[in-house]
Amino acid sequence: MLSTNQPLQRTIFLTGAFFACTAVIIGAMGSHNLKPHLTDDQFYSFDTGVRYQMYHAFAILITGILLQFIHSKHRIPYAFVSFVTGILFFSGSLYLTATRELMQISYPKWFFLITPAGGIFFILGWILLLAGVLLKK
């Protein structure tokens, strides 16, 4: 049975559950409320953000499970941080980009760099998770 007594493991599980829950809420809002107001490309971007948020919410939960069995002081916790940062940058920027016209907001031109940076954090998280499992130190 998984122990949530460890503060880090508890934080990881709560964070994963939070991101999974908010992915469902954001996805439902997008499908039911936003879709009629977005172009097909905008909705596709929004939906991509939701899907990647859900994928990586599960990755965060898996990270919490692995922490129970692999006592990595660095790789597994850093994978968690990378996944969270990836969700905030990648999915968050897609949500804002897709709805920017609807919300009538503007942002600097460099803002578009946040999406690929989030993707890099996702990749880094998976590499750290893989290294944590393979090296087990």
C-alpha cells in the first residue's frame, strides 16, 4: 500500500490529482462553452493543451508511485518538477494562445517561446524518470 506520510510523496500525489482534475474541468469548459467561439485551429490548440496536461498529470502520479520504490534523491523529484513546469508552460501557453482573441488579451512576441520550452520540460521529465529507474541511486 502506498504511504502518503512522506511530505514529498503526498505533495506529488496531490499535485497529480489537482492537474488531472483541472484537465477534466478545462476540457469540459472548452468543449461545451468555448468551442463555438473558437476557430478549428484554436480549439485544436486548446484541446492539445488539455490532453498533454492529462498525460502529464498521470506522469506525476506515476512519479509519486516510483518514489515509494526508488529512493532517488534527485532524479525522481526533479522529474516531478519538470512535469509541473511543462504543464504550466506548455498547456498554459496553449490555453492562453487559443483564447487570446476571445479574451482580448495581448502578450509580447517572445510569449510563443513558452510553448516549446514547456515541451522541453516534458522531455526532461521523462529522461529524469527513465534515469531514476535505470540508475536507482
